[in-house]
Amino acid sequence: EADIYQTPRYLVIGTGKKITLECSQTMGHDKMYWYQQDPGMELHLIHYSYGVNSTEKGDLSSESTVSRIRTEHFPLTLESARPSHTSQYLCASSPSGSGETQYFGPGTRLLVL
Amino acid sequence: AQSVTQLDSQVPVFEEAPVELRCNYSSSVSVYLFWYVQYPNQGLQLLLKYLSGSTLVKGINGFEAEFNKSQTSFHLRKPSVHISDTAEYFCAVSGNTGFQKLVFGTGTRLLVSP
């Protein structure tokens, strides 16, 4: 069983608010990822990290930002939430190496009013 | 770049019947292939993966998949499904070099009824 946690699980917030979605893993994985998933749609990679102090943008353009100050922690921040940011956000991690499995957290469902 | 096509958005099936969920991919390089399952209000869990070697891959919960390079397919099968198999199933592909980002299909909802 993978140990990767996301908080909050559900968030309803007003337009213009700053929010941070938390993601933590206790497996010591170097690689971490953030995906955005809309209902009935595929997952889109929005950010990833090779390790501490490494962050890269993914395939889907996102107004969010991420940081990786500690191996186990990979928070995602939206400076000013908008209704278009309403979605599910999934965090994942994997060991370094070829063909490694990505382990997913339970997700955060965000609703911006 | 890689892409994945899951032809069926929803597959209804009766309990104890066999099921096949279809997945086709495209890639200009050699690939790794994955099937993940997502239960309601949960994250994704790996069912099985193909990296190399035998083209028939066995996974958890009685699922298996076969890699067919000539048809660029990686269909998921189970000989007898249970009600508890009701979930969303995602096929994913990555190249086998570099960062190996996963590219996901749109998912297939498996609905098992009694």
C-alpha cells in the first residue's frame, strides 16, 4: 500500500482566493507529479519534479505553481482561484528508475464559485 | 510523443461474465504500458504493467493484459468479473527513455450488474 496523502479532500472556495493543495509521501520517492482530471476525462500532467529544488511544467498549461523544498512534500498553489480551476487534482510519486509505478493520492476535488 | 485511445467509454457486463477493455496506443519509440483502476472518490491504483519480456501480463484482482506490438494494443481482460470490479479503468503509455511521462487514455467505466 502506497503512502501518499492529499489535503484537503474537498474544497469549495470563492473566486480570487489563494489556495494551496497539499501532497505528501512517506516512501522517499524522488519523482512527484500533479495531474488535473475533469469528470469523464483523462488525466493531464500539469507539474512534475525530479527531486528537491526541481520543478517542471507538464503537458497541460496551468496557472498553478509548485515547489519542492523537501523530498516528501510537493504543494500546489493557485494565487487567485477562478471557476475555470474547478477540477480534481491528483498527486502522484514514483521512485527513480525505468518503468517505475506511479503511486497516486486520493485527490482533491476543488470547486471555485 | 505518445497517445492512447480507449475505444469504449462505458462497458456494462453481468457479474461472472468475462470482460475485455480495449486500449490502443501510438508512439514513435518503444513504450511501457500500464493499466490503472480508479474507484469512486479515490486515486488511481496500478493493476498491471508491461515493461518487456512476456507479452501476457498478469495483474492484481485476476486481471491480465496482452501487449500486441503489431496492432499497437494492450487490451485488459478478466475471465469472470465481480460487482466490486465496478470502477473507471485507465490505460497509460510512456516512452522507455528520459523522464517517461505517463500519457493516459480517457478511461473506460466498467459497470458490473448482478
